[in-house]
Amino acid sequence: MGATARKLQPKSIAGRQYQPYLEASWGIKNHWYPAAFSSELPERGTKGVMIAGHEIVLRRSRGKVYALQDRCIHRWVRMSDKPLRVSDDHMTCWYHGFCYGLEDGVLKTIIGAPEDPIINQVKIRTYPVQEINGLIFLFVGDEDYKPIPPLAADLPIRITDVPNPPGHPLDKEVYVRGIHRTANSNWRLAVENGFDPGHILIHYDNILMAATERKLYLGAEPITPAAVKMIDEPDGPKGIMNMYYDQSAYRMVQENPIVKMKVRGRVDYPVRTSMYLPGVLLVENWPLQGWAQYEWYVPTDDQHHEYWEVVVHPCHNADEREEADYLYEGAFEKIALRDFNDRDIFAREAMQKVYGSGKGWDKEVLCSMDTIIVGWRKLVSQFNRGIQEPPDFLE
Ligand code: FES
Ligand SMILES: [Fe+2]
């Protein structure tokens, strides 16, 4: 068999194993996604977001967050473009004054035509909302999808197999803080970068690594199938974990004599990464030991994602909160969330041109370090609750 044939055959088989994933350029639907930090939506505030092609307007009224279709059905303008707040019970369109009920999206009145027969006869859709620990999540997908799974099913599992388990975004006493920003790549490239055992090289000269003298291996080579653990909780999270804590499963690469590169740093404590549907990363012991970094790669359209970086730490009182703020503001946001992870955005955007055309998935030549990435593609293909179609106004 020639080299070309050897290369092509496994790839076409692999492609068939995760075809639904290849079709998910607009994301997977019927999942919970973060939409905003609570701090971005003050009382009577309005904010427009796009998630998997769904244009959604958020509104806070009497403390509660509502999410409605952002397009007014009258002439299809986006209501969040020019927020108009005339009452605490309605989302009012700035153009001709259609007033939709915040709870049910029903057209309750029209400011200049209060007797109009279409009142109470038409509606815009609403989205389920959950706000917790400063994060606002939306359930995005089919309007009639039932039953709506709990938010916990779309978040990382609670880690219990280590002495000081990391905090979880749903914990009662927890510090949760971070940023989000738009990046120019498809969401799948972002996910695959997030837990890629082979991408350590792009962080080789980061401030965070040098300043904390942390050991940075050249890579992680899976030795046995135990290197990758599938997580399939009944009615709970579906994910995949890099078993870096198990030295018999992964070989942490210390040196490469051919290019004369060696591991750097001396401080060595375990970091483990795992990824969950619909694209949520957990990095344990990051940015520092005892902390955890969670990331979401929320599809906006088929060529962009909203990149969420959130650090989480158990926190029981005001003193601990003050200490956490000090670390976050003095170091984490600047050198971890931005400087360190800026490299990741660079890498995803560098992949976008070839993958954005659809060709990358066929042309890529994967290596042993990509085992978990292939595992992730299969996982999404098996457990997604639906592949998101492009918005119908694009057809
Ligand atoms: S376009 Fe919204 S009320 Fe006319
Ligand atoms: Fe990275």
C-alpha cells in the first residue's frame, strides 16, 4: 500500500465516525450556554446576544432576567439595537412600539394602536434562563424541546477524586469571576484547542509559566487507552478527560534531543483538563494550585465564537473574597486570562481559514497527541441534543 493510500484510508473511516460533528458549524442545539455576566445586565438593563445563530435580547426587570427573541415580528428589526424601556412588564420595540410580555413573549399592546386586532394573537419566542453565581445561562435550541435538562448536565462534573477538589460554578460558597470576548474562529476549533495535549508549545514562553517557575512539558503522549477517560453520567454531563494524573497512561515529554529542547521550570503540580458538551472546559489547578479555570466556546455564527474564561475557587467569607479579588485583579486576568490565553485565540484564528472553508477536516493529518480530539468529535456526534441549523433568514 502506498503512503497516500495509508494516509487516506483511516481518515475517511474516522470522518464517518463523527459526521454529525462535521455538520455542526453553527453549534449543537438544546444545550445551556452562558450569555452574559450578571454585572453586564443591571436592573432595567437590556443586552443583545447571538448564540448559535439565535438573536436573543436579555432584559432584567425587578431583579429577574428574561430572554426573548431579539427580532420584532413587525418589521424584523433588532430590539436591542436601540433599547426602549417604557414599562417593567414589556419588551418594547423602539420602531413602532410593539410591546411583548417579558414572561411569555405575547404581543400585549402596541403603543400607538392599542385596539389593534393582532394584540394577544401573536408572539415572539422566549428562552429558558438560569442565573447563578454571577453567570446568566440560556437554554438555546428548539422552542418545543422537552424536557429541558438541568444546567448541571451541561457543566463539568464535580471533581471528587483529589484531596482539595476545585470549586464548581454551581457551588453555594464560591468565587466566580472572568471575562468573555469574541474570537474569529468556528467554535469547534476553539474547543479542540482548549484541551489539546499537543499545543503546550504555544505557551512555552508565557509570563505566567516563567513567573511562577511552573514546569512546562513539551507535550503529552498517550501511552494506553486509559489516557482518555469518557464521562457519561446518566442524565448528567457527557465529557472526556485527559488523565494526566496517571503517569502510566500519559508520558509527559521531558525533552526532544533532535531540536535540543528540554522541559522548563521546577514547580510541578498536577493540571488536568476535561471537556464537556456543549463545549465547556475545566482546567484543574489553574491559574494556580487549588483554583480552577472554566472556559466556554459559545458558537455565535459559523465563523465566530464567544470565548468565556472564568476562574473559580471555593470562597466562604469576605476575607477570602478580598484575597481572591487581589489575585484576580493583580495577576489572573492580566497574565492568565489575557496574555496566556491570547496565544490560544491566535492558534484558533490561524486554523479558521482552512477549516472555515470546510476543507480542513479532510486535509488534516492527525498524530498520536490528537487521540482525545478524535474522542471528543465522536462524543459530540453521539450525545448532542441536535445539530443547529443556520438561521432561517440566511436561507
Ligand atoms: S419593527 Fe418593531 S414595532 Fe415595528
Ligand atoms: Fe492553551
